[in-house]
Amino acid sequence: MVVAAPLLAASGGLSASLLYESFARVCHQIAERSFHVAGHPLAVCHRCFGFYVGFTLGLIVLPWLRPARDWLLEKPRRVLLFLAPAAIDWLLPINTPASRFLTGVLAAAAIAVLVWAAVGQIVQQTPRNLPRENP
């Protein structure tokens, strides 16, 4: 959806404004701080786009990288090590599109591993055979 917004805007689609408005609730959408596709900014900034990409990659890749996954899950507060670069980059007076994007990817990938583990625990604790109600 983030990439669909500029593509729809380029083709004159009316739904582009709806997508931009939807993402405006979570992102400042400053055009100078956003990647552009087809001459239009993405629906989110560099860092938010990094969050979306990183979370997706984290769900896809990190669960199978057992040493990294286990190291993070052993002490979940270690996620702060992955969040720190984004916080530092945010505080710096000079940062770049690449630094904003990459620190967003790093932060969200680690969070995705924690979410993946939490969902796994919930699924394991959910009873499989719930009693059925008699009509």
C-alpha cells in the first residue's frame, strides 16, 4: 500500500489520496524525506518505510537464523541495541535517506523476531480442542 499510493497518484487514481490520508496518521509524509516512485513520494518517509521493510524481512528471515534469534530471545531487552541506531540517527542534526531507512530496517527486524516469538507462544497455549456447545 505504501508503494501503491504513488503509483495510483501517477495514474490519476482517486484512491491515492485515501492511501496517503491513511498513512498520514502514522507518518509525517514530508516529501523531501520520502523515497519517490513514478514522480510521487511513497505514503511514508524513509524511516517508516524502513520499519515496514525491516519488520517484513524480520518475519521472513530472522526466525530461521537460529543463533541470532536465540540470542535476542534469551534477553528480549537486547532489542534496545537494535533500536538505538534509529534513535541516535533521529537525534542527529544531519542524517541521510540511507541512514534513516537502514536504521528503521534494523530496529523493526529485531522487533519482528519478538512478535514472531510471542505469536508462537500464544499459538502453543491456545487449546486445540475446544468443547462444542450443544444446540
